[in-house]
Amino acid sequence: MLKAGLYEQVVDAELRRALEELSAQASERDLDPAESHQILAAHLTRLIEAVLARQPSKSRLNDQLALCNQLIALLADADPGFEVEKSQLAEPVRQLMSVGEEAPGFKRPDIPLTESGLLTGTRLDPSLLSQLKKEILAADRIDILCSFVKWSGIQLLLEELQTFCRRPDTQLRVITTSYMGATDAPAVKLLAELPGAEVRVSYDVQRTRLHAKAYLFERDTGFGSAYIGSANLSRPALTEGLEWTVKVSEYASPAMWRKVAATFQTYWNDPEFEHYDETEHQRLIQALRREQGSSRPNDTHWQPAFDLRPYPFQEEILDQLAAERAEPGPHRQLVVAATGTGKTLIAAFDYRRQVSANGGQYPRLLFVAHRREILQQALASFRAVLRDQNFGDLFDGQNEPAQAEHLFASIQTLHRRRPWEAWAADAFDYVVIDETHRSAAESYQGLLDTLRPQILLGLTATPERGDGEDILRYFDNRTSAEIRLPDAITRRLLVPFHYFGVSDSEDYSQLTWERGGYRTKELDNLLTGNEVRAALVIKQVHQRLMNPHQARGLGFCVSVAHARFMARCFNKAGLPSMALSADSPAEERNGARQRLQRREINFIFTVDLYNEGVDIPEVDAVLFLRPTESLTVFLQQLGRGLRLTEDKDYLTVLDFVGQVHRNFRFDRRFRALLSNPQQSVEKEIEAGFPHLPAGCSIELERVAKERVLANVRQSVLRNRSHLVQDIARFRADTGRSPSLPEFLRVQGLEADDVYRRDSWARLCVHAGVREDFTAPDEKALTKGLRRILHVDDRLRLDAWQQWLTTGDDSEHAALVFGLCTALTGNTLKAETSAEVREWLQHNPALESELKELLSWRVAIPENRRVRQPERTQDLPLVLHASYTRDEVLAAVGESTWERRAELREGVRYCPHLNADLLFVTLNKSERDYSPSTLYEDYAISNRLFHWQSQSTTSDTSPTGRRYIENADGHRILLFVREDKKRNGLAQPYTYAGPVRYARHEGSRPMSIVWELEELLPAKLLRKWLRLVA
């Protein structure tokens, strides 16, 4: 009788019969080929173990030996390369225990090397200390990862560590931190002085927050051990604490071992962990003391003891800004980032890059903000980043600058004195406008209309202004880059959120939807004066907040009347509250802020006032009391409560989820909160949101979850008719037909959301916004258009546009062949590009759409990349551009009009180029999370990449030797993608450039670490790192 519950059991004949007789529902799934070998091997292991155990005791070993050799002989029938003679068991059956001389004092660990185990500190368990001592003496390499390193702990292991380090060819690596000031500096110094030892330290405790404790003992024999648990390198943890420690055997748990070892390697190569030696000892002491009590001075002359570096997500922003500047300026760029995420430092780091590009000379700088405190912090940040305490001057009501080339100026002073009337348009090379949402105000306009710097950089948390003024007009009507909230939360720049989706009592599905949102008047009529709904809100506040009378909350309402109504209801319920709006006098607004901070009131209800950077860091609760259609406004309002303060651990969010209009987009909202925006929102909801930023949670009540899922599924499954209706509605709302880029931006869609349904031209015909057309090859060509949506470099885009205009492919024949192959698929068996061009001309409407599509891709700043790696200048491949496998084979000459190449494996050797092509798919399993396959291929750092060869490749084979020796001009080119397919379409690879052999382990398969000749940009590194937060 099968028990009800969860299984992951291979279905054999007996289980199949039981399932057929089962009256209850049962779910099954097919095995994924990426992991089926491991699943089936585990199944067979249990069977074989049971049969071996049942052999009669009298001749058990002989019978077991015979059975094993029979099974080994069977394996040779399925694998011609399997050398059965080498694998047959010798008689009598014995177990090799060691080779070579054992270290003095050596004793074997109590838990066999072939087994994993758990130490819990019971009287029957050996102590963790005793096991570490034994493991040390028998290891070839040791890696230790501990947030705290204490003198008492080092003393307990010192003799063994000294013995280990005296042996030749050993390696000791230690990672620790200055977190909480708990590490003993003399202990770190002692470790670093051991022969062959290296220590790395993280000094940035907010950024790293390392709490892991792990001890890895690597052995060349393949019988390594790792101890992972709660024990720091201290005497109490190693000897007397109730510490739980898991022992992982490399032999018994290879997938787990690979992850442990690879994670340590990733940390080791992370610049957060800095090399420690005696020259850094004073720095470590200062960092520990700082953690133990003192803090950084808050003035413009503060300078860190080391070079400041951007966070990885800030590096992404810097890379995006740099990519847009690939073509000559001037450049007007807007960066959107939540308050507290380091917008000013981004400007400082970007300016430092301009200084480097300018030969060390400081470009003329004007930094403009509306508050003196912001200017002081900005000046301190620029000085710290540039490591120049003489850089720049304040220019405000209290300070006159000593020079005029590097100014940090208040807008009030500039507006009052109007110096721009005497400035030339190019008086400054680099201008920063902080809190740019204010820049549409009159005081900024004279300045922005006059100056024409090479770089105008806007920084804002709130690009949507409540007064409807347009700030984007100063920035080419677009946002250049945006810092995602999850990145900032994970790095502890913002507090985590606890989001509760509450089932609302109201139905919004039948309200009028116009110009991208609900009709405000109808929302107001539904919510203002609604006592039942207000009672629900008050009930949820009491249920979700630990003590509502200690809360400092903001409630976002639909109207001033609604805000006043909610304030009255809360006051009546004994929760002191106020209502404010943008029309409230400044004195009243400032008083309300102070009263909230002092907890004289617990809630402020508002419409738009706190959308726009009016900052109350103490806010610890946010109530969404109306359906917020705009994702930007939702994130702005959420961000009001995410500021860090000492007495706030997290932000409580109450979002009231009713029946919404079908145009409402929950999928966009939740995707913006996920750590990985590529995750399926539907699967995240169904699974309870397992992939959120550190410390965050999303809880949806049952009915709210049903409503959200229905809305998300409708958005995901948005079919042709929905798209047609949206196009028609756009025309009705604006009086004009949308372009494809405009429609995608307004609807929050990707181009593939359109092209997997139909061509843009055909959808517009159905929407009644363009005339009908005839295209004999419409179906095939529409699929072809979808297959080129990934193109993201100017080399291909220019070549393709030139060929479409002139028909001449002589200059870029390989690239044009790649385009023709993508467009025609298996439809047209053409032999020249001229035939394909003629085919296109028989479909003029879609030929025009192809040209418009390429023009749109050209206009995207991120697609301006043109750089080719130095060692592949002879190949039309642009660094970090996206290519299908067919495009790569065409580009390198493996596939031509005369010879179409096919590639079923992930590698290809090209003798005519003396090059190997490596095609890597990071997520090999169709499952979202597969521990057994996730850690075969991954980036270790922006310079190193771990890759596993085909299972038949040995380190002595010609292929293996070619990889290792990399001689005589041989090139290895790396192409990487995350997934095989998305929405049924094969995904392109990103060209990472040439790589060189660094080292390898194992054989058949080989695990190789490649050194990339070109550094990975931050965006790719974040995606390809599999082993960091």
C-alpha cells in the first residue's frame, strides 16, 4: 500500500502495478536526460546493495566478487570505450587504504573517507576538534572559511597545521572577516606566517556578511572531506559548544563536494576578500576596532585606507553607461536607483573612469543638488573615490569656491545668482544632477537649457513626478540604467521586505481602464467612505504588525479625500494618523514627519507626496490602499520604507489584492522583486517565492494568490487577440498608431512576446491601425524574424542593413549567410544570398518590417558594441555579443552555402582555424534547480571559468592534450548561454572570447579552469556566477 506524500522514486514494474491499483491521484514526470544517469545509478545502487547483502554468509565475499564482475562485464556491452579488464575486481577483494609514508602522528579520521556523516556533539560522536586534527595530517590542500578566527582555536590546531605546512607541495588557504570585530588579529597574523599559507580578509562587513563555517581537506587521491556547520575557529566551538557539523565525502557525495569546493574557489577569487600580510596588519586592527565600537567620521575630509570599489550591481550600471558612450557625445544619461543604494558613488566611480580615460586629468565637473547635506556627502564621496582631499569645492549659501572647474553647487544658489548666464555652453565636461525628479522645476531649467556638457548624468529615485512634468526630455526621453531593488537588498544597502498580499474586499475588474490605468474618479468612488474596506485594513494592520502603536507607516491612497477618510478611520480605531498631500503647507508636512519619527502618530496617509524622495528613513510599514498600476510608482512607494536605520530590521508591506482589470500586470510587479528576473513568476508564486533577496518574504493569502495567479497566467498566455486589443486601445487613447518599441515599452513586453504570436505588421492589421497586405511566405518569414531578435552588435547590424539596401554581401559574406540561414530556416533551400533577397522582395511588407526591426536594434545604446578580441580579429565575432550556434558556425567558416555544418555536441574542433569552439549551457536540466548539474560549468570570477569536458575526453587523449597545451597558435573560443530554450525558441550564446588553459582535475571527464583573455562585464558575471548571492 503506497503511503500518501512526496516521492522521487524510479517506477519499476512492481511500483507500476501498485500505481495502477491506486485509487488516489499520483503525479509522475519523465527523467531529464541531463540527470537521468545519476537517478538510474542511484536506483541500481540500492538494488545491487540489497542483493549483495543477501548473499550467503558462508561464501559471501566470493559470491559478491563474482556478481560484481558479471555486472562490470555487462557495462562493456553498452560502452565500447569501457575497458572491462581494468575494472574487473581482483581476488581476493581488498580495499586500498593509503600509498606512501604517513605523516608523524597520523591517525585515520573516525568517519570513513567514503562516507558522509553528521557530528552533533553527543557522547557517542567523536569531537569535531579530533576529526580536524586527523584530517589536517592527511590532506594535500586545506581551505578554511570562517567568519571568526580566534587565538584559542588556532592554538588547538597549531601543531597539526605546522606539521602540514612543513610538508612539500601543500597549500593552506584561509578566508575570514572583520565582522563584529570578533576575529583576533594575532591569530590571523599567526596563520599568515605559516609556510605556504595565504589568508584573505573581508573588511566590508555590510557588503559581505559572511557567516559560513567550513573546513575543506582536499586530497589528490579523490577522497577529500569537508566539514560544514556552525563552528568558527575558536576553542568553544571546536570543543564544547552544541555545534552541528555535516561531513561531506568527495567520494560519496561528488555533486555536493563540487559545490563546496567551487563555492570556496569563487569566494577566493572575489575581490571582496583581500590578501592579508604583515603590511595589512594595522588595517585589520583598525577594521576590528571600528566594528567593536567606533565609526567613520561624517565629513568631507574622510578618506578610506584603501581604494573604494563599486558593488557588482553598481559595476553593471557603470558598464551600461560606458556602452552608451561608444559613439561620440554629447551624452545625456539618467540613472534610476532607490534612495540609499549609492547613486552618488556611482557618479563618483563613473567620473573616476573619465579621469582615467582623460590621462589622469580631471574633467571640469559641476555637481548640482538641492540640499547642503547632499553636497557635503557628494564632495566627500568624490574625494574618497579619487583619493584626493583637495578635489572640488562647495558652492552654496555658506561657501564660496576657491576655483571654478570642480563645483558642488546648490540649485538655490545657482538659481539666485544665475552664473550660467556668463558660462559658455561647454563650461563643464561632466554635469551631475542629483534627485533629477526635481529638474523639471523652473529653478533647474535655465541651467539645463544653457549647459551642453559632454556628459549630463541624472540621478533619481523617482522618475515619475506627481505633477506630470517631464524630466526625461533632458535625457533623450529614456532611462539609461536602473539599480534593481533586489540587488541593493541582498547587499544590505536597503532593509528586507516582508510582503503580505491580502485578499481585498473590492472588485476592480469592471472599472474603466484608460491611458494605462484605472479611471481615478471611479476608484475614488469605490474606496472613499467604504467602511467595510477600511475595517479590513485596520484588522490586517493589527494582525500583521507586532505592535501597531509602535509603527511608523505610510498609506498610499487614491485621492486626498481617500487619505483623509483613512486617517479618520485609523484615529477612530485608536491608531493616531494624519492625511497629507502635495498641497499641504510645508510646515504641516515637516511637523507630520517629526511626529511620525517620535511615534506621536503611527501612520501618514497620502496620495503622491512620498513618491518623490521626501525621505523618512524610519518608516517600517507601507500600506498599498489602491491598486498601483505603474511599476515605477509601486517601486518608488515601496522604496519609501526600505531605508536602513538602526532600529529597523525589515519593512512590513500590506498590499490589498482585489479582482483587477485584465490589463493590470502583477507579473511585472513580482518580477521586479525577484533575485533573478528570468525566473518564471508563475512558478515562483506556486512555489512560495523561493528566490527572493536575502531576508525577504512574500506571503499571499489564499484568495489573493488565486487572483494573482489568474492575472499572471493571463499575462503570460497573452494571445494574439489580447495583443491586438492592446494595439487598438493604444490608438484609441493616443490618436496614433504605436511603433513596436513604443508598444513594448508601454506594455512592459519583450519583443519575443509579440513575435511568438505573429508579426508586428499582421497584428497591426488585425487591430485596424494599418492596411492589409499579402505575403506569400508570411508564416515562414515571421518565424525568421523571431530568430534574429537577439542581435546586439553593430558589426552584424550594419552588415545586414547594408546587404538589405545594396544586395552586396562581398564584405561580410559570413554574417549575411548567418542572417539568411536564420530568416529562411528549413523553408527555402537557397544557394546564394541573392536568392534570399529575392525571396524577401516577394514579401515587401515583412521585408520592410525586417528593416524597421534592425533600425530599432541599432538605436538601442547597449547594441553599440563593436570590439573584437585581439586574437580573433580575423573572425567576425564581437566580444560579448549574442549568437546562435548556426551563426557561430557561419562566422568561423564551418558552415557555408556549399556545406551546412551540424553540431549535436557542445564542442567542435575547426582544423582550418586551429581552434576549438566550446558551447556551454549553464542550466543543463529543464528543472529550475538541479544540484547535480548546476556546478559543472560556471564562472569563478571575471577572469576564470570552470568547464567540464565531454565524458569521453581524457587528459591523455589528443583532444585533452590540445586543451592543456594550447600550443602553436591554437585557439579555444568560449560561448555561453544560461538556458537551452525559452518559450520554445533555442537561446543564443554570448561570445566570451578566447580562453587559455589554467589547470584541470580529473579525466573522462576533465574539469578544466579556463583563464579568459577578456574580463567578463559585471552583468554577465552576475548571471554566470552560480555560487554567490
